[in-house]
Amino acid sequence: MRRFELANLDVRGLDFERRLVYIREGKGGKARTIPASGNLLGDLKHLLGNREKGPVFTNSRSDKHTLRQINNVVARAEEQQALRTQTLNTRTSPVICSGIALPGSGRNKVDP
């Protein structure tokens, strides 16, 4: 989804039964429908609580997020993902370089 679409996403645009998200006004003012994973929809149900209308993502005043606020949230999420990836690489690189097969990789030990 585009950031503009996230900022304008309405609760009524979520179809939990069909696992779809309806974008009412996307790029070029066009409407579109995109599939949503069960994990995403579960998280959104938790976020929404009992709300049945209005913006999905709200700020502390219960107003819809501005595009700038959405950009900040996405930037923080990207930074956190980069840190997790860096930590994972730091932990697994010595194992991979030593030729040890990781559990579930279906590989035998490789001689370095």
C-alpha cells in the first residue's frame, strides 16, 4: 500500500471475512482492492477494538494521521527492521562462514 493510502484508509474499507482491503482513492484517484494476510487483519482488529467507522490509523487526538505522521512511522519501522537484520546477520555470519548447516536448511556441513 502507498503511504497516502494508509493515511486515508477507513475502517469500512476492511473486509475481514474476504481478507480484502478496499482503497477508495488511490494513485490517480482510482479505487482498488488488495488482499490482506490473516496476521495483518488480526493486528488491525486488535488496533480497531469496537470502532466500525472512521480512519484506521489515528493520532492521540483520534484524528486521522497526516501523511507526514505516516512517513515518520514508516521511517521508524524501516530503521527497526534494519537493526533486526543487522543483529541477525551478526549472529548468523560466523555460523555460515564456518560451514555449519543451519537447522532446517536441508544442507549438509560444508567444508570452508
